[in-house]
Amino acid sequence: MPSKTIKLEIPFKELLNVIDQLTPEEKLFLKKKLEKGKVTSWQGRFGRALEYLGKRNRRLSETEVEKDVKKAIAEVRGLA
């Protein structure tokens, strides 16, 4: 099915009224769609990266991690 782009201008309050009329399933679909396109802040991405790394590196000692972090910081500062 070919797609067609249209531009629709409606007042924000009217949009909220339409959203209020959606079924719970439709609201969930809309929420997922909006979250998928959401631009996250660097703090959020950094936090998720830390969580991921924390889970993957539980076997490493704190000393090893600190050493790697210092090395990474030095590398990044060298690029600036």
C-alpha cells in the first residue's frame, strides 16, 4: 500500500480530547509508537549503558573497573 504524507493542524486540546476517546489498547499502541521515536537525553543513554555494563561485568573487581574507566576518560580527553 503506497503511503501518503499529509499535514494536519489541530489545536492541542482537541488532540488531547481525541486521545481521551481511544481504547486502552489504542493508547498503549500510541504510547509505544511515541516512545520509539523519542530522542533520549545523553544522561538517559549513559545511565542505560552503565546498567548494561554493570550486569555484564559483575565478575570484575572494582579496582579493574576503576582502572578501565580512568583509561577510557584519558582516551576521550585525548580526542578533544
